Amino acid sequence: MTILGTDYFSGDPKVDDLYRSIKDPLQGMVSEWTPEIVGETTAGTPTYTSQYGVCLSYGQVIDVWFSVEWSAHAGSAGNLNLSLPCSVYPLPSVFPFKGSLQISLFDLTAGYTYALISPVPDTEFARVVECSPDKTKTATNVAICPAGSLKGHVRFLRKYDG
């Protein structure tokens, strides 16, 4: 993660966490990161046409904006996931964090009309799920696809490791 601005970070997680805890929480910290597309079962090797992410941190609250496009994705398997710049706070059996998502170059299952991005607790990734206004249909994971585009935003609580 590249820090923008004049923030000081030592590289020692304990020192950095102490710095974050005493820093003015209203000031926030803006950083860039490079989002990646990974399969949940097998990560695979994508061919990216563009990747960009911005992270805004207010203490434990994290907002991320991302744009990632890929033209090929070889050797991957499982659900479509997006890497995040930090770990998601572990919450028991619930995914309370949902984000807005724009998708292109791949289709949703019939009867599903929109997709969301959902950070997975105690991991460093968010899962893409397809949703429907039909109450008889439940949100379903989207399988990794050979090409596509994800643009969006999600807010979640950060897990401080260490």
C-alpha cells in the first residue's frame, strides 16, 4: 500500500498501530492499492487491462473505491473475488458489509438483476454476489469469469492483525 501525504509509518506493525490509535481519527488516511481478481478455490493468473484502488481509513472504518478490468483469467476456479488492502473484521456467521458494484463483460444468472460486493470477515477479499428483487431467490456467488470489469465502493471494519 502506498501512503499519500505526509503520514509516518515505520514498517513495525506495533508502532504503526500505536501511531494510528493516537492520530486524529477525523483526519483520516488516504492510500492507493492495486486490486486483484482471484478465484476462491484457485487464484489463477489474470491479464489486466487496468487496476486502481483508493482506500480511505478512519481508524477501524475503511472505505475502498476500485476499478479493475481483465481480458483473460487462466487457471482460476471458484467464486469471483476482489482483493482488499487489509483484513476484514471477523464477525460471527454474518456478512454485514455490502457495497455498490458496476459490472461489465459478463452475465448474471437468469432472474438475477444486479450484483453486490461483500467483504468476507477474517479475510483480505470481497466476494461478488448476484442478487434479485424476487424474494424467493437468495444471493448467489458469481463464478470467476474469463474477462470482465468491476468498479465500485465498499465500506467495512478493519481487523488489526498483531
